[in-house]
Amino acid sequence: TNVEVRHGDIEVVGGTKLRDNSVDTVLLSNVLFQVEDGAGLASEIGRILKPQGRLVVIDWADSFNNIGPHENMIIPEDQARAFFEQKGYIFEGPIKAGAHHYGFTMQKK
């Protein structure tokens, strides 16, 4: 009863139509390789997360046997982490995400 599905644009500030500082945790799973405006994505996540809110990132670590994104579309873990750190997120640590994915958590300042 506490899950509400919404359609929106995660790369545009205000695009999710969620209130500022209204979300405890954002789960960003298998999305980074599709994002065209990473700065917009990070800004929208920062807008909706509560202070000290958590961002959980899970994405493809490789492209195996043509399952998953093409290898040139994969965002390596170190680049994903650095991108969010540059936007002011604080790295908390890695999480297990399976054989072909990486995962980590970050906190909003």
C-alpha cells in the first residue's frame, strides 16, 4: 500500500512529478547505460531524496553473449561512482549485484 507507480522523465528536474525531499531511497537499476543526461538524472534524484537519503545503483558490469546492453554503452562502476560523487553524493559502499552487475550505495549530503 505504500508503493505508487508513476510515469515521468528521470532526466529532467521535476520530471518525476514527486515532491522535493520526499523519498527515502532511490533504486537506480539497469538504467545508467540508457541515460543521455546524467547531470539531469543526478539533479532530479537529489531533488526528490530527503536529506541523508540513500541512492542504490545497480547496473551492468559487462555485456555477455549479447545479453544486456552493447559493450560500448556500459558505464563502468568507477565512472558511475565518480559521477555521483562529483554531484555531491557520499559513497557508502559496494553491494552484491550478481555475476554481470555491480552495485553500490550513496547518500545525499
